Amino acid sequence: MKKALIGILGAAVVAGGAAWFAWAKTAAERTAAPATAVVQKGDLEDTVSATGTLQPRDYVDVGTQVSGQVKRLHVEIGDRVERGQLLAEIDSTVYQTRVEATQAQLKNQQAQLAERQANLRLAEQRAQRQANMMREQATTAEAVQVAQAELAAAKAQINSLKAQIQQTESRRG
């Protein structure tokens, strides 16, 4: 029993010493001077590495009234743009060629119209001549009918050509 009592007493002394050492160390840390550093001005950088997919905050559909090859870009990726701002220029060579071809077609149709108007005047004169001759009974009814049909055909050709000219002018833009 004596040995057990000595063992318990020894353990109590060791435990008390360890508790006093831990308490003394904590008290010393509490009363120790705080860590200090010299103030410096500078940039603070923090790097974050991540993987994933970036999504834009807003989506904007951009379209054109015409299509073609881009000749010049007026903005760069990431630039802020305003409504109505010119973003790009499209090569106008193809469209300029179309305009020139349409103008040539229009001139051709106008020349054809002048020719048909001359034919109309001639058809009017023939119809009038045949009508005069019919009053004097110097021609046949068939000749008068042919002259009137030629006059009607000349008028129809002019109307048709005027419609074609109107269509070509609408494409001229």
C-alpha cells in the first residue's frame, strides 16, 4: 500500500507541475508584446486559380442588313459600344457592281421605252389613216382591225415596259 500511495502522490506532483507550466506559458503569451511591422505602401495581390466556364452577364444579338466580307472592324473584343455605333464595314464591291448593273439595265429599259413610244406613234398614225380610209371606203374592215390591234399591242408593250422600269428602280435602292 505504501508503494501505491507514493505512486499516486508522484503522479499528483507531475500533473500539478504540468498544469503550472501550461498556465505560466499562457500567461506569458498574454502579456507578451504584440507583433509589429513597419508600415509600407504597396499593391496587395491575391491569385485565385479556378476552372470552369465563364458566362457573359448580358447577351446581345448583332445583325446586319446586308451580308458580305468584313472590310474593317471599328471595335475590339471587350470594348463597350453604344447604340448606333459603327462596329464594322462590309466590302461594298459586290453591291456597287449590282448597283451599276441595275443602272445599266434601267438605261436599256428606258431606251426600249423610247423605241416602243415611237412604235406607238406609228401605230396611232396607221390606225388613224385606216379609219380615214374606211370613212371613204378605200380600205377593208380587216385592215382597220389590224391597225387597231397593232395600236393596242403597242400600248400594252409600253405599260409592260413601264412596270419593268418601276421594278428595276425599286431594286436600285
